[in-house]
Amino acid sequence: MGQLIDFSTSCPWQLYTFAFVHLLAGIFMYTFDVCKSVFPKNNQACVGSEIVMQRMAALSLLYVGVIFSVLTYHNKGSPSKITRLSSLALNGAVAVLVGVIFAGNNAFGGFERSWMHVGDMLVFFIVVGILSSRVCQQDAEWANKIPIRDGLGINCKSLLVLFVIMCTVKILALTDFVDPSMILADGLKLTKLAHYMWNFVAVLVLEVLFGLFFSLAFDDDASHELMIGTIVFMTLVSVASIFGIQDYMSDMYGMNGRGIWIKLGIVVGLCVVGIVGGRISGRRNTGYQGVGEGTSLNV
């Protein structure tokens, strides 16, 4: 098996850095009380609505990090695909940088602790810069788009089309159609900080959309399977994470009681059908390679 990161000129270390920053931020937000460490509120701990939004933001950051790590590793031997993926990651990094800007410096009426806001700004300026350097190389190769309608059926590619549509709808819902207080338990107040984190989640969902779109429009059958497998894994992680904060969430979106198990069963069931269906139908199609078949993993 080849090295994951060899720091050679051909290694997509820019994308690994992008993914690592998101994973590190997600682990930090999942582990620590951001109201004390990042968003100072007279040294007070996060209240109910802020706890919910912090967990949503942490899971979204982990989602982005895992998806781009998997896509980068899978395509590390294809410079043209790495360039395309870097371009989409660059768009996502710019969006997050704007989100950090809007968080504001606490010293001037913003949310984030002064020194940490400066640090976050610098980190994402660096991420944007290194991704730009990869995309702007004069000899950069660019992968051609694969027609999305080709190869649709009972398989992972069709599921990716569904998830891309769902991500698009979710972004619109988070920003324009859903009142964030509706997901909170009765009696909980939506604070300004919680509302900011709710909007920041929409930015992170946009990054997830970029990753899924890349796999759908530019990558192969094995990539489609990897993305569906990643969605199953992150769905399980999300469900396990939500159990600790269910008391702060309403029943409206099925996040309590049996509703969460029904949602989990639907997502996992659809993904299993997509993977199995793709493997069965793929045996009849010349050139189909799922995960672990042939050299599809690029190792």
C-alpha cells in the first residue's frame, strides 16, 4: 500500500490540509464547550440552543473532513481529478472564511474570542492560498465531466443524485424556510450565537455538496460506493452523537424516540440497496469497478 502523505510534488497535500483543518475543528467543537473557549459569554457555559447548534456544527465539520479525505486518497494518483477536487475545496474554503469573518471579533462586538478569531482567519487564508496554488498551476490537468445521466439505475450513482438534491434543499431550508427554533425543545430560547452557528452549518453543508457533486460528476463507480459508505458511517456517528442532546431537541423532525431509528433505517437501507444493486448490475456492465475490485482504490 502506498504512503498516505509523502510530501512530494505529486502528493495532494493541499487537499489533505483542507480535510485535516475541518477534522481538527470538528473534534474541537465536539469535545469542548465553545461558549467558554471560542465565544466568550462572561465565562458562562453554552445553553440549550447553543449546545444543539454546536453539536450540529461539529458533525458537519467532521462530515466535510471525512468526505474530502476519502476523495483525496481515492484520487491521489489522478492529477486531473485532484485539480477538480481542489477547485471545489477552494470554493468551500472561501465560504468558510466568509463565515469566520461574519463571526466577528469579540473585542469589536462579534462572537469569537479576539486571538482565536485572528487565528481562524489566518488558518483559512492559508488554506485558501495553498488550494489556489494547486488550482493555478500552469501545467494543471483538469478532469472532464462525466454525463450524470449515464449509468443511472439501482446503484450508488443514483443515490448520489438524490443526496445532492437533498443537500441543495437542506441549504435552502437552513437559510430561508426553516425556523431554527422549531428543532428545539419547548421553552428553549434561540440565542444570537445559536442562530449564527445554525447559519454556519449551512455553509458546511455547501462544502458537503461540493464533495458529493465531485464524486457524481467527475469520479468513477468506486468513488460512488465510497461516498455512500461514508454517508452510512457518518449517519451512524450522527445518531450516536445526538443521543446526548435529545433533551434539548423537539419531536417535530423525528430526532427523539423511534423517529431517529426510522430515519437511520431508511438511510442505511437505501445505501445498502444502492451498493448491492450496483454490484449486481455492474457485473453485466463492462468496465464497472466497485470498491476493492481491480485497482479502483489507487493503492
